[in-house]
Amino acid sequence: MTALRLPSPDGGTHLYVPRTQPAPSIAAGTEPPGALRSRTVYSAAHVVADPYADAGPGDPAAVDWDATLAFRRHLWAHGLGVAEAMDTAQRGMGLDWAGAAELIRRSAAEARTAGGRIVCGVGTDQLAPGPRSLDEVRAAYEEQLALVEETGARAVLMASRALAAAATTPDDYLDLYAHLLRQASEPVVLHWLGPMFDPALEGYWGSAGLDAATETFLQVIRDHPDKVDGIKISLLDAEREIELRRRLPEGVRCYTGDDFNYPELIAGDDQGFSHALLGIFDPLAPLAAAAVRVLDTGDTKGFRELLDPTVELSRHLFRTPTRFYKTGVVLLAWLAGHQDHFTMVGGLQSARSLPHLARAYELADGLGLFPDPALAEARMRSLLAVYGADR
């Protein structure tokens, strides 16, 4: 390996010497068989765009279905579940409802073939922008819930921009979610996505204050515990998640969506732990699965030793504005050889700066995340050349 000259955030450059071998859990042929035992773990998965499609901003998403489904098989091969058609898949940021519906159908069918665990996002993004009534929001949720249940997948009731705009009181949320939960044929996962991931979700659950919002959220669960498999919390607030999971009814899981504090939340304490539904496990899949298998043996210290070093990369990818973390996730999938290009639906590959992408490469390579470090280096050099930064 020869040194790469990478751009720095201060406008300068620095030399970086890539590693020559991947981490042991990343090396080809090391995919372990069987499911994870001590935690239920889902990776929210990205979609692979079709780079040859003549699609511009605002056009329907053009997806490379073969590469997209191949990546899901990669996740299942390591024992992770797939959280499909959620925000990591650019839901509402390039992937429209028609594309999401096709993604759900295809991935659910693939999951049956592969014997993989899958949950799928249910939202209201088929509604055109603009004021909507609560009845329209409910009907949109119902349409998507019906589609997911028809595929045999479990539903994740995602936070809705349209509901955030239409609801005026906590009771509006309580009534609408009660209606949906009564309709659901199987227990669902409730998803609380904070405004750092989507500014349009500010004030969700009818309150700008998180304490009041938490009480409404918990009331939904307490009123229908038999219809709630679990909750996914994406607030990037570890203490709030711990407090909330301790108040859940028995049998309702907490799936951490905290991409800043996941090792400690999954490891847990003497009063419980979180399962996981995480966007960062898209690039970390083999390493994350290896860590959970260590935890399966009761070795919390070994689990933390494997997973704690990944937090710096995750915090970098999910830095403000957090909603653009998908760009770094897809970059790493390209560098790791899971797809042949660095193109995203909606042109979102342009959402992060070159210094940001270079740092993502450096951190991921330092962790040994790339099965073929030489390929990753060559692709990073080609990206630098595109930006005219290979001098």
C-alpha cells in the first residue's frame, strides 16, 4: 500500500497509509451461521441506485434491484435482520412510496427464500406535500400497513411528517395510533424518529417537550401492549432511552436507534438492555454480528472491546445535519465492494463534503471494515481524482 493524500477539514491535506488486511471478522469466508441469540438485531439497509438511469432530482427512484437485494443477503448471512424501507433506504429523501412499495415486496420475498428476519417501514409518504386531514393521514397509514402485512413482514409504524403537520394535540396521536394498532394483525414496532433525523418531525406526539412527548408515547403502548412488539427510539439520548425502556410493559422490546451510544445501550445494565435497529449496522454488519455473538456467551467486556471502537466512525457519519448520514453509509458500501459505484437515488452522494467522506474512509479502514483494502484504496483514489484532489 502507498500513502493517500487526504483532504482535511481545515482545507489542508494529510498523508494516510491504508492497512493491508481486514479485521478478522471482515475477512471473506468468515460469515458465521445461525441467528444471534442474546439480542434481536436489525440493520436498516440502504438502497443501491441504478447509475445508468436518466433520473434527476424529484424523479421516481431508479433502483438497482439485484445489487440492493444482494446487500440484504449479505446482512442475513451474518445473522442480522433487515429493517426495510426506512430512513436509511432514503425514505422521503429520494425513495418515493412507489419505490418503497416495490422494495418491500422484493425484500420480503427474498427474506422468505433466505430464511431472514425482516421488518418493513409503514408511513404516509404517498401523500403529496401540503395540508392533510387526520382522516387522510390515517388512510395512508392503512394502505401501507396492508401492503406490508400482505407480504408477511412485520410492520414498523414510522413517524409521519403528514401526521406531525395535521395533529394539534396529543389526543390526535393517541386516537390515530389506537386505530392502527387495532387494525394490525400482528404486533408492530413503533418508531420515534427525532427531529435531528428529520426536522419535519419536531413536536411529534403532540408536544415540543420530550418529557410530555414521552408520556404520550408510553400511553399508546400501555393501551395496546399486545399489539406492540417493541419500540425503536432514535433520539440520540442514551439516558432518555434507558429511562423509557425501564417503563415499558413486560414483553415489549426496546430497539435502540441511537447511533451515538449503541454499545452501552445494547450491553445494558442490571435492569435491562436494548435490542437494536440501527443504520450504522449497515456498514458494520460483520463486525457488529461478531460482537453480539461474543455477548451471546455472556462476555460483555469482549462485546464492548469489539464495538466501542466503531463509535467514532458512527458519530462522524451521523454528525449534523444527521439526516445526511446515508451518504457516508453508501460510500462505505461502495468502498467495501458491495456495489460498483458511488451513486445514490436523488443525487444524495453530493450531500457530504470531500473531507467528510475522506475521514469516513480513514476511520473505516482503520477498523478493518473493508474485505479488500486494496480495492477500497483504489476506489478512494478514484473519488479523489473526480474531485481534482489527487495531486
